[in-house]
Amino acid sequence: MNRKPINWIILIVLALIWGSSFILMKRGLEVYSSDEVAALRIMIAFLFLSPLIFKHVKRPLWKYWKGFLGMGMLGNFIPAFLFTKAETGISSSLTGMLNSLTPLFTLLLGVLLFKAKTRLVNAAGIMIGFIGAIGLLMVGKTADLNNNLLFGLYVVIATVCYALSVNIIKKELNEVNSVTATVWAMMFIGPLAGIYLFGFTDFTTRLATNPLAWHSLGFVSLLAIFGTAISVIIFNVLIRNTNALFASSVTYLIPVVAMGWGVLDGENVQVYHFLWIALILAGVYLVNRKPKEKV
């Protein structure tokens, strides 16, 4: 089933969407502040999914509210602000590369906090991935090292949030359809993002005075609709059609797409970047490696 052409097409489309998210953030940051881009992303995604509220938001599901809140805050709200903040100091391609740490933290936090079982080969994958991340942050001019470490830390924290969200979903929302869970999560954080955007930022002023404001808003809208709302539904379809292992292989393609956009946009992508990202992806491979079934 994994080899059906439609599943490979879905996988590639998903990688293109998520891998392009970082360049879209960069385009949004040309006009808006990092906080404004993040709040816009969440609010627009919420508005896009709001018609589904009538179908998916039902009273019996209120018992899962803690899981929905955790998924919304850790899987969407906080990372959105961290990623845009990171891109004010490091390139979109480097941000995309560091995003590949998510599976490593997912396993590590699963073992430490959620009593998930692991094997030695998976633990080795975590160590190899972390070595790759440290090397990736240290690539470049010596003058940029502190900058890379500081803003790269925002991405690392964001991937920790993603990892916590994945484990919360596995533990608390295992019986809830992922589209339903996404709608509920957005219902919690969407209005919060809107209140912050219109009450505590200069978004309306920028929109009224900056001639490029609507242009950048278009890029942020693409980020919100495709990178946050639709991508979750597509990912759900991929998991249903194949399995979690096949779907997780999108992790290997996202940094490639992010690097490609970075090169096209004139960002400084060095040979050493490829070497360190290869080490991270080798770690991700070992983390996802499953024991062979006995015949």
C-alpha cells in the first residue's frame, strides 16, 4: 500500500507545504513583526477551519479539553511565535534544517515523561541527531556563532513543544479524529491570537500605512491555510492510507525543501550544512527504526 503513486504524491505535497513554511515566514517578516506573523498565522488558520466547528465541536468531546489545549498551545501557538522569532536572527533554510529535531525530542520526551519504551539503537539516534544539531548551529563565520546559537535555541524549544504535543495527542487524544482535534485546538488558540494581534501589536497601523502590507499578508495567509490548516488534514489522510512510519518520512524531505528555497532566495547554504543535516537525518532514521518481526 505504501508504494501506491497517490501516497507518494501526498507525501511530496506535504513536504513541499511544510518545507515552504519557512520562506513564507520570511516573506511575512518583511513587513510585520515576528509576533504579528505568528498571531496572523494562528488566527487565519482558525478562521479557515471555523466552518468545521459545527460538525466537529460536540459536547461529549469536552472531556478531552486538556488534550485539545495542550495540542493547540504546544503544537501550534507557542511554536508559531518561536519560529518567527528565530527567523529574525537566522536564515529560513537553517530554521528548516533544525526543525528536523522534532522526532528526536518526540522519542526522548516520550521515554522521560510518558513512559514510552525504546531500544538502544533509538537512543543512539537521539545522540547522533543532537551532535548534528550542535554542528549545524556552529557552521558559518565566527562572528555569527553567538547569533546562531541564540536564535537556533528558539527553534530547538519549538521542536520540544512539537514533541510534547505529539506525546499528548498519543496519550490524551488517541480516540479523537485528527481533523476534529485540530478544529478543537484552533478553537482554543484562534481567538487568543486574534486578541493579541488587534490588542497588543501594530498590525492595523502597518496594514494601513505600509505599501507592501497586503503583499506580505498574502504570504502569511498561504502559510496559515496550507502550512497550518490543510497540512494537518493531508497528513491525516496519509497516515490513514499508509502507516505512521511511512508518513514520518516527510521529516527527511522538509529540510531539503527549506534548503532549496534558501538557495533560490540567495541565503548562504554551505557544504557543511549538508553534512550536519545528514547526521541529524541519520539520527532520525535510527529513532524511527523498528525491530524486525519474527517470522
